[in-house]
Amino acid sequence: MSHYEERIEKDLFKIRQQVALLAGLVEKALGDAVHALLADDDPLAYATILADNRVNAASNELDRMCNAFIGVHLPSGGHLRLMSAVIHTNVALERVGDYAVTICREAVRLACPKGLMAREIELMASDSRQMLKQAVDAFVEGNAEKAKATMGIADQVERTFDLAFGELLGEGERFNIKDLFAYLTVFNSLERVSDQAKNICEDAVFAVTGEGRGPKFHRILFLDDDNSLLGPLAEAIARKNFPDAGEYHSRGRIAGVTDPQSIALLQALGVDLDHHRPQALSSHHQELAAYQIIVSLQGPVSAYVEQIPFHTVALEWPTRQPAGGQADLRLLSREIAVLVSQLMNTLRGQESD
């Protein structure tokens, strides 16, 4: 190894050490924040808020070290990817420190959580902290496989958040409005920790392999009255035109009966509904929470879903009942195809034609 290579490796080692130092401060802050909330420990909450100054100082030092490395070594290839990833990870860790401060500020305003609320906070905090630790370990170790495996915990945290959000809404009368919003802030902060941990995992993968963040995959549910035509038509069009961008399903308020003539006419138009069997919508909140988008093609979504999950977007499309005949079905298919295309382009951050 040349003297220049030794100098680079020495500087990289120091940067990784600084990442680990910053992560340790942030992990401690998050743990102390949750403990302060659950134990009603105001002194610990205030001490954690003040300790955020150390987090900020460590973050600033890491930023300085990255800028110095770039200025001195003019890195390229893997070294440049690593610097980019470290800079992003630095921002993510600093934000987690901010979330810990937010939890502490709510902790001093709230009474000690009890019962189900305390258990939900403990569960969500445990998952978020575990994910953060594994993400940082994967980043510091340069372990892309560990980073990829860790990303899956984010879905578990999101499910816990959805359940907690539903319980808060269902039992909202037990809390005054101030406490209700405080609990929502705590849960949202814990969920955001898992989001930042996922970002760190993605940065770890990028630093090691050069793989960027892939396109997002969306789960979309189409609703209509009886799941016999409109919803299945939108589902089939989405699956045909955007097969790799999402997972698509359709349900009805009731399970109706498909019209064989309409199925045959649509088959001639290139839309295959031959194997579709109408299904009624489940009212189970956890199943609905699995969808990022719920689209109603007949009336408001609220007519089908009593409580829209927190992470789900509800849309209502101005579609019509077909009058019958191939020409009308062709026109209806085109209208729905335009709406599907507009939605998918929006989800991909593109302008619709």
C-alpha cells in the first residue's frame, strides 16, 4: 500500500469512527427520551434536550471531516460514493436526535403513559431503536446484505403506528386534545426514526455496491359497489400498463356477479377479466392499512371505509356506469386508463401527458 493509500485509509477510518460516535450519542438520546416519557422522568427529559448540543457538535465535526476529505483527496468511484453516503447519513442521524428532543418536550407535558398506550410506545420504540442500531452497524461495517435485511423492520414499525393511530382515534374521548396531539407527535417521531434508519440502510447499500434507490412500489386498492366491472377494470388496466410499479387489487361493497357479455367484449379490447371473481371488501383495519392508495370509482371512499388508515391516501374518481356495448366499454376503458396513468405518473413524480 502506497503512502497516499495509507493516508486515505487513515482518514476514512477516522470518519467511520466519527459516524459511530455520532450514532452512539443519537441512540442514547433516543433511549433516554423514551425512558423519560415512560418513567415520567422530567429531569432526564431536560438533560436529554441539553445533550442535543453534543449531537449537533458531533454532526458538525463529521461534516467538516467529509468536506476536508473531499478537498484533500478529490475522491472518485467508491470513495466518492462513501463520502456522499456519509453526508446523507449525518443528516439522518442529526434528525433522529431532533426526534429525541421532540419526544422529551412532549414527555414533560404528558402524564406517564399507562396500559395499552405505554405498551404501544414501548413496542414501537423498541422496533425503531433496533432498526436504527442495525442500520448504523451495517453502514459502519460496510455490510450491504445486513442493510437490505434491516429495511424490512420499517414495515413493522409502520403497522404498529397504524394500530396506535387507530386506537387513539377510537379512544380519543379519554384524552384531552392537548394530550391527544402529544401522543400523535410521539408516535410520529418514533416512526420517523425508522424512516431515517431505512435511509441509512439505503446509503450503506449505495456506498458498498453503487446501487441507487429503486423506484417505489405501491399497493393500490380500487373500490366499486359490487366488484363486477369498474374496480376490476381499473385493476386490470393498472396491472397491464404498469406491471412493475405496483400491486393492484379491487373489492366491492358486496360481491356481485360479473356479466359474461361485458367480459367477452373487454377481452376483445385486450382487457382480460376472464378469471376475475368478485370479492367484498374486508373491514379489517390492518388489511386496509397495507394499501398506500385506495381509489373509489363509485362514490366517496368513506361510503366503503369507516376509518381511512393514517398512511393511506383516499381518492375518488369521476367514473360512470357503462351504458353497454363494445363502443361504450372501449370509451370507459380509455377514461379509466387515463386516470390510472395520471395516478402512476404522479406517484413516480412525473408530469402527466
